Amino acid sequence: MSEKSTLSIWLLDKTGSTNRYLIEKAREGLLKNGQAVLAREQTRGRGRLGRDFFSPGGTGMYLSVYYRTIDAEEALLYTPLCACAVCAVLEKEGLKPGIKWVNDIYLEGRKVCGILCEKAEGGVVCGIGLNLSTPPGGFPEAVKQLAGALDNGMEALPTAERVLAFLPYFFERPQEALAYYRERMLLTGHSVTLPDGKPARVLGISDRYGLNVLLPGGEEKEIICGEITLHGQMPPSCPAAQPG
Ligand code: BTN
């Protein structure tokens, strides 16, 4: 994010996916650096690994923002930096969020936020879905065991504005961001299953936001992408993370 970005949020009542919306606008060459879009509802919210992101009207912050970048290494930073920005906003509200590598935010053992950064023309679109309140009919069966909501009265637009303000803050302070991310990582010290199905113990986060793990044979390895499954319950919060 070398270019200066100004805060501009387009508000939509309903769209398929805010990520898709900005990816299309980028293709048409219509986006300035930092342009964001916030939807009240998404009908085809997108999650990682081709999954859907449940996005019912009026209960979540469905936010996407476009940043110009041509640097592939830099593009990889957007997901963890979005996670830092969301955590910072939640901590200002007195909450104690934790991060499940690489892109999920948990609160008291439940996933309250997912992040999906996607390549777009000339840059990247960062999509953040934060469950502000429990949907009236509850979460769908498929995510019922996992999903949670803040349910603390936070509203979508001011929350989006705060998240967007924290993003450049963390971009300008890479070392602070890395330390901040590491302190909130819920998986450190825990046993997990790796994307290839092998068991491992998490050692921590590498300097480029990879996941350092210890294999049963004693070999250390850095995982760069993929889904990690935790053995047992997600820890309620990180002892190191301080609200405020
Ligand atoms: C995940 O948990 O796998 C990522 C979910 C990302 C959801 C957000 S909501 C705003 C933006 N638009 C989308 O279609 N997806 C992201």
C-alpha cells in the first residue's frame, strides 16, 4: 500500500458479493486506491476455498476494499493485516479476539469474522465479513457449531470506517503488525492437522506470516497456505492480547 488512500465507501443494500463487485469495477478501470464497498446483505457471499459466506441482511459487516499493488509478495500481507485491523477494532470495544491462521477471527471459541483477499486488475480486493449480530433464524446448520456473532450493538458503517482506518496503520508498521498478529494467534502450541492430513504441533508465525510447525519426526516446516484443523476446542482467547 505505497500509494496514499482516501476513505470512500460505497453503500449497497444488496449485492451478490462485495468482493465480486469491486473485482468487476477494477476490471472496468473505475477504482481508486482505497475504494471500499459495504453491503447490507450479500446473496452470494464468497469464502475461502470456494465456500459460501452466509451474509443475511442487517446482521453483518460485509466490506470489501481495493488496494493497488503489483507486488505479489505484498499482496500476501493483506490477509494477515486485515486480521490485525479487525482485532484492533474489536479490542477497542473491550473484546478479546484471537486469530486462527491465516484469516479467521474467533471470539470465545467461535468464528465471528472471515477474510478473503482476491487478486483484481492492478491490485487486490480485501473482503471482510464480520458477524455483528446473530441472525434471527440462527446460523445455517453447516456452520452452526462454528459461527458466532459479536452481539454487542456494534453497527456496520462505523465499524467498517474503523477497520479501514486501521489498515494503513498496520501497513505502515510491518514489525508492529507482525508482533500484533503473533500475540493473537490462537494455534501456537496446539496440535493440528495440516492441509496434507498430517499431524503437527504449531510453533508460531514466520516473518512472512507462514505457519511454523513441528512434525512428529522432529522436522520443522513452514506452511504457506491451506486449511489447518485444530485438535480439540479453540482456545477462548490469547493470554498475550490486551483489550484497549
Ligand atoms: C472465509 O471465512 O472463508 C472468508 C469469508 C469472507 C467474507 C467476506 S464478506 C465481504 C467480502 N465479500 C465476499 O463475497 N466475501 C468477503
